[in-house]
Amino acid sequence: MPRPRKRPALPFNSLEYAVLLLVCFVVYRAFIRVPAFCTVFLLFTSYVFYGSWNKYYLVLIFAASTIDFFVAPRVAAALTDGGRKRWLMTSIGLHLALLSVFKYFNFFMESVDGLARIGGFEVNVPRSSLILPAGVSFFTFQSMSYTIDVYRGDFKPERNYLRYLLFSSFFPQLVAGPIVRARDLLATLRERPLASDDEFSRGLFLIVCGLLKKVVIADYLALNLVDRVFDLPHQFSAAEVLLGVYGYALQIYGDFSGYSDIAIGSALLLGFRFPANFNAPYTAVNLQDFWHRWHISLSTWLRDYLYVPLGGNRNGTLATYRNVILTMLLGGLWHGASWTFVIWGALHGGTLAMLRFVQRRGSSAPRPPEGLRRFVAIVVTFHFVCLAWVFFRSRTLGDVVEVCRALSAMTFTLGNVDARVLGVLGLAFVTHFWSRDDLERWVRRFVSLPSFAQAALVLVALQASRQVASAQIVPFIYFQF
């Protein structure tokens, strides 16, 4: 998988981010009754957050947001459907052009070069040296949902320019989501909410949980198992490579759900309520269930703004299968400009289409008991998702072949896997399979504690994560998207 060329924005697992969030919280609470100041201050904080990665790329967010702000009223005011569509396409075209230039140009050029070589031609295709803006896919999707909602009549254009700029750049979810709809975040920005004591405690709990997921599980597995296995799979036994694949499934969950927890918790400290983005995805009983649990804000975005406009399930069975596959193919390409991501999307899309086919036909075969059937369904779904993760994690198709070859070697030694790694793998599995009810009980217990006890537990958790943390900060995986 391509890695970010620079450290993007202020990492959530850094002291700098903690200071930024603390200052933001104190100032915002102090001036909560001065709405104009709060809007400007949160916007400034968000731009500082993103500009810490690359101050020049702030121009991209500012320009795209400004254009959308002025285009949306014209979408709403156009007298004909054709006029509304032309203004809508102005906005969508801008964001697709932004993605094409920064994210997909080299992929397209390399694909052209590869096809030419297959045909026996030598083509000197141009290459771009532009650095991919951190989180470009997230803030473009969020902005596109705004103008599409205005076009559909689901949302009225925002009239406050600074408030719209803040919606497009609000720092907790700017570079890796959750993708928050305009009808949710803009409405909340108008209200200027103030977090209650319970919400503050809940937000603090989520931030600490996210840090533990990131540092204790995701980073530890990445540095001590996953990176080693995927970089040199031929040096490991089949059992060790399988553990590496399992490790990546748990790493990417801990990394991304940890980010989401910190983002949701950070927003909640300020009084903003973001929707949940994960719900124990590896307990899914089929792939549809998985996508109801994994990166929920993206899966619902793809459903509402891609699958439904393609026709959804309205035009017959074959069209439905086509729309499912196209949606997941484009979802794969959204994640990265590489054929490995396209194949990852195709695997999910094709399997989702097959699942719909099986569900339509039904089955008269006798079924095993509910408990056993559910267990088998979870195991099969998890292993399919892990197989697809191999494509997602690998940099090239050749790397995929190397991993699969190592998996097929039928060697079962575990000499290269430390007992501590096995312990973290076990911890990750156990904690992942906690139900949402279990987690909610832990949250309520934390919220009910006195402030000094909450502070003590937070300090203990932070000290534990500090003991496990590596010397270098490991970037969040989804920052590169």
C-alpha cells in the first residue's frame, strides 16, 4: 500500500493535537455566547490543523468550499431542471477534477503506459509529482453531498459564508471522516451546542478508547507483525503469514475505528454529535451486514449518492447486480489509485451481487441450528474480508501473488511471531467481539464516576499507551485517502 509522503495534519495520537484540542475547548466554551467569534475561531483552528501538514493546500479546501457556497444557491434557484443540473455538474465536476489531478492522474497514465507496452508500443506518458492532499477524498465527498442535497430539494443553501467554510473544514473529521451530511453538521453549527457534563465524559472516554485502539493494537501489530509479513512474505511460514493477514484486519479496524472514536469524541467535547462509524464489523454474518457495520458514513454515502442515482434496485434484477458492482468498484477506486484497490472493490461488489442472487432464489435445504449457522456465517464472512484485505494492503498485484504463495506453502511454524504479538492479537479479537451493549455499559460506568476518578483512569490509560507506543508516530491509514 502506498504510504503518505509526509506526516499529514496533526496526528490524533500526538501531543500537538492534544494541545490544539484543549485550547479549542477552553476558548470555545468561554465565548459560546458570541456566535460570530465561535465560527471564526473554529474555522481558524480547522485551518491551523490542516495547514500543519501543508499550508499551501489550504487553498484547495478554501477554493472548493467557496465555489460550492456560491454554486448551491444557483442550483436551488434555477428555473429549469436542465439549469439545475448544469450548476450541479459545475460543483461535481470541480471535485472530480480535483481528485483526477491529485489522485488519479498518475494511475491513468501508468495504465495507458502498461496497455501500450502490452501492444508493443513505447509511449512516454507524463507523470505528476504533486503530493496527494491529506483526506482529499473525504472533504470532496462531504462537499458533493451538500450540493446534491440542495439539488434534490432536501436541504436549503447555507447563507452564512464562514459557517459553510467551517462545515467543509471542521477539524475533527476533516481528513478521515466520518463523512457528515450538511443537514446534520450545518444545522448543529447554527445552534452552537454546549456539551453537558455527561457528554464531556463520554467524549473523553471515546478519545481514550480511540488512542488505545490506535497505539496498543493497530500500531503494535503494524510494526511487529503486519509490515514485516507483507514486506517479505516468503521469509515467513504459512501460519505466520495467515496471522499477518489477521493482524492487518485487526490493525486497519483498530486504526480507523480508533480515529473515528477520537474524531467523534473530540467533536462531542465541543457539543457536536457525529454518527457512529463502526459497529463490530467482524461479527457480520454476511457481506451486506459487514457494510452496515464498516465505515458506515461511507457505505451510506455510496448508497445514497451513487447506488441510488445509478438506478438502485428499481430497474430489474440484472440492473441491480450491475449497480451493486459499479458502486463497489468506484468505492474501491475512491480508496486509492491502484489496481489492487479496484480488485478489492470488485471482490466486494461481485460477492454482494452473488449474495443478492442467492437471497432472491432462497433455499429449501435444511438449516443447522441458529447458533451454529451464525458462527459459521461469521467465520466465512471474516475470512472473505481478510482475503480482500490482502489486495487492499498490498502495493502491487505481484505482492498479492507473493502473499498467496506464502499462504499456500502449508508450513505451520510460529518461530517468527513473538508471544506478545499473539497476546495483542488475542486482545484485539476479544475486545472487537464485545457487543455495543457491552461498550455502552462501560461508557455509562465511566460517566457515572466522580471527576477525579475519571481523570485517574484517563491518566492510567494514557500511561499504558505511552509504554506500548513506538518511538515514531505511525500515520493513520485512512489519512492517505
